[in-house]
Amino acid sequence: MCSSGLATRLGSEFLPELNEGSVWVSLTLPPSISVSQAVRECARIRSIIRQFPEVRSVVSKAGRPEDGTDPKQINLTEFLVDLQPQENWKRHITKDQLLEEMQKAIEKVPGYAPSFSQPIRDNVLESISQIKGQIVIKVFGDDEEILQQNAQRVLETVEHVPGVARAFVDRAGTVPQLQIDIDRARASRYGLNVGDIENVIETALGGKQATLIWEGERKYPVVARLPESQRQDLNAIGRILVEAPNGVRIPLEDVATLKITEGSMNIAHESGKRLSSIGVFLRGRDMGSAVAEMQQRVRDNVKLPDGYYVQFGGEFENQERAMARLRVIVPLSIFLIFLLLFNAFGSVKSALLIISNIPFALVGGILSLLITHIALSVSAAIGFIALFGQAVLNGVVMVSYF
């Protein structure tokens, strides 16, 4: 009974976090930042991180890699921080304390809020739900504006939960866009259709292949488009000439309205439903109790309109799925052990006597987790299953001897 009461004090998580010997820092820059400015900001953050004597080297990446396997915009930056072996650290601090110092140093730059993980762990987290974060809160809905408002309300609700190191709306914000609205009525008066005008716009701004250049056995496409200075000038774009079927050339601004607007940085869908995702990183608290408190706060403080709902995913989703399977596998394995014991001894009494050792074996395991401050995870649950085998084996030896 005592061990059962102690078991309720154990936290829960999917897998325990291992020390990979390096740190993976994710940082979101302003959405409209240029490539050159992003490079300068990455150098600035690298210099801040290198100030710590525990750091061996820092490598940064802004946007997507050259092979395009990780599609990201230029404002999404990541830093691989290689640490010295912990036994060589001159200061007597823990890794968590080092991360807190790094976070405070980076947050001195206005508007910057870093997330800390580890390289392998970060890849695993992102492969689960394509969103960075141990816990991913998904807000589903139809209207983009209402969806963003509700996502912001959920963020404000969960970011103050104890144990939340950082919470953020994934790819939030807007980016400047050139919007060209073609006036079909005016275009038709010149005998133009939308496709004709779009081809001219595509050639002028995006570029189209004009010819090929051969160099030995290799060929290279040659793309024709406007110079960069003109592509960035709204007036110059409006003066692009569109040739009508009768040979007359009409400026683009005569058949279209050009303007610079702000557009959403990211529009995501899942199962045919629009969603906004919130990534949450934890520090110093187990996942099970943190998620339970988040869910309770969201239910109490966020009233969603009809058709809008919230789902919790990420590592928490894997944890729930794994624990649900274990709730079936553990009793089934104990029942199968009982059948094997009954078959071996031919006595229900002997089989029950051996099986009764299992609850006593749990006492030591639960006390060990409490003393070492380790939460109950999938790996710990599998360890308990192995412990069942040892307890049963001891019981078989004792009963056979007697």
C-alpha cells in the first residue's frame, strides 16, 4: 500500500533525456529579415555563445541546407554548440545551469527567445510532428484570423505553467508580399487573358529559360528576367510592357493593381483542417504533470468557438500511445507467466505464490525512481517487466527447493 502511494508521486515522460555532449539552439529571427542581415545576426549569436568557457565550438545554419532536405525560411536559425567534456569544466556547474546562463545572455538581445535541445533529440522531436517542441499543441479551425487569435490565447495560458522553459507559436508573423491583382475587364478590352499577363509577370520576376549554353558535354540553362534593382522597384514592375494580340504594348499597371502587402508566414493543414501549432519546451518538470496542468488551464481559461478544438501532440502523443499499449501488455504478460507456472507445477497455489512476489519487487523499483528523481518512462516500464522475470525466477527456485 505504501509503494502504491509513492507510485502516484512519480512523474511520467516518454523517454529520459540523455546527455549527447552538445547543445542544439533554435532561434527565430524577424520574418522579413534579409539574407545578409541573418548572416550578421548568426555571427552575433555565435560570439555570445563562445564567451562561455565550457563551449568548444559553435556552428550556425540559417534557412534550409543546400540539399533542400529541411525546408525552412531564412529567419529560422539553428546553432550546434559542441561542449567540452563535463569533467574538464573549470566551473562547478551543471548542464542545466549552463543552459540557463546561455539563455539569459542571448535574451539580452531584444526580441530573441532561444530554445535549447540536443541534435539527435531535436531530429526525433521534429520527426514526430514536424514542429520543434517536446509538446505540440495544435489548434484547429477554419478562419485564419480567428485561428491565430485562439492560438495566441492558448499560448498565453500555457507559457506560465511551472516547468515551461519556452512556448511559441510555430512560424508566426507575416512577411511582405508583392500582390498583383489582374483586372479582367480592362485586360479583355485589349484582347488579353489572364494567362498572357501571368506569363509576362513570371518571365520578368521569376525568370524563364531562354536558351542553353554548352560547355563540353555539359549544358546550362540561361534564364532571362529583369535586373534585381528593377524587380525591387514597384514602379518599374508596373511599367513592364504586355503585348496585346494586335501588337499594341500596354504597361502592366494599366491592366493590374500592384501593391505591397503582408501575408502569413505559414499556412498549415492537417487532415483537411487548417491549424496553428504551439511548441513547448520543458525544463525541470516531468511531461505528464505539465501536460495535465496545461490541459486543465486551457479548459478553464480558453473558450473556443464552434468548430475549433485543441489537440496535444509531440512526445506526449507518443507517451500516451506507448503507455496505452503497456497497460495491455503488462497484465497479459503476467497472465501468461501464471499459465506457464501452472503448467510447470500443476498447482494453482504454487503459481499464485510465485506471482505474489511481483508486487513486492515493485517496491524497490519505485523507491529507486523516487530517490534518483527519475520519472516513469517507457524505458522504466520495460525495466519493470524485466524485474518481473527476475522475481518470478527467484520464486520458481524457492518453490522447487521446498
